[in-house]
Amino acid sequence: MPLYKYLAEEAYARALIDKGEIFMRPLSYFRVFEDELVRGDPDDGKLCHAPEDGLVITKSTGEVVEMKGWRFRASVKADDIFVYCLSTELSAEIAAKFECPFCVEISEPVRLLGRISSHVRLRSRLDRQVYSHAIDYRDLAAAPGIDWALPERVAFIKPDGWAWQKEHRIVVGRKGAFAVEHVDLALETGGGVPTPAAGVADPLVLHVGDLSKVTTLHRL
């Protein structure tokens, strides 16, 4: 199944097609990106569990406590995980929302993933594992299960209000970024804890070579 990369400028599309330029942003970038919640998401890379009636906590003593208005949050190390955002759908509506009139269709995503994986393995500071699959859109009331402890799963979970994006991600991390329980945990009330605007990590840029045989440029 093909994947689609929406881009604001034709030059960016040509860089992807002709040079295989893969521009990956850290999750922290999307947390502070201000565009009226089109691409920017202050909870990106966070698994939030927020039942309508609040949390129900069982203490080690067996006592059950109801915490109305509270939510549970597990957050990955957002400067250490980089994402390449794609979509599973070619859509004029998505392009308009993103304000990206150019879209590169990738007909063989497995070849793109293979090239990214090869380049990642050459970088000593990066985890050798590369993850790629569609976003898991979830209701905030859904139980987190064990996913909260696995950063490589948290990076692919978003609230169902974002489902219009039809997003598929390729995810790369620094060494140690995907270690089990390598997350920050919190119980929050109200709007949660705001993310500081400063200190966002630099993007990760890969050049994986000519992709013209597996790509098509669309203008929407």
C-alpha cells in the first residue's frame, strides 16, 4: 500500500524524490509547534488515560480511590525520538488543512524503510531499530495496558481526534530511547503540565538516495 508525504514547497518534494532527503523532527518539535492544532500537538509522544469520570486508583493496601478530574500520562523522552510523518491517504482535504499543495506518493514504502534503516545503522548515536506503522488512534478513556512502559508504542498512539490525518510514522531514536519504562509518569489535573518552548532538539536529516523509481509527485 502506498504512503504519501505532504509538503509545502515543490523544492522539498524534489529533494525527497531526487536525493531521498528525509527530514525527521523530534517529538518535542510537534509539542511546541503552534498552528492551531493542525500538526502541532502538545501531547505528542504522550499516552494519556483520561476517563470521563476520572481515575480509579488501587493503593498497595487494597484501598480504592476515585480521582475525579484527573488523568494518567506516560511521556517519552521527546528530544530523543524522531518521526517522519506520512499519510495513508492522498487527499485534497488533508493537503488543504496542512497548507501543503505538494504530495509525494511513495509506491514501495518497504524500500524507503530499508534505506532509512541502512543509514540509521551507520550512526553510532542512534538505536539500530527503526519502527514504521500507522498511528493507533484511541479514545482517551481507553485503558493503557502495558503500552505506557514501551516508548516505541507510545510514539504511535494519539487521541482519536487526530484520526483525520490518516497518519503513518517512521520512528527513529537515540540509543536508549526505546528502553522499557524509559518514560516520565504523572498524574495530572486540569490542562496538565505545559511543555517548555525552549530546548527542542535539532532535526535528524538523512539522505537515502534517488527515490524517483518509487515516487510520484502530485499537486493538489
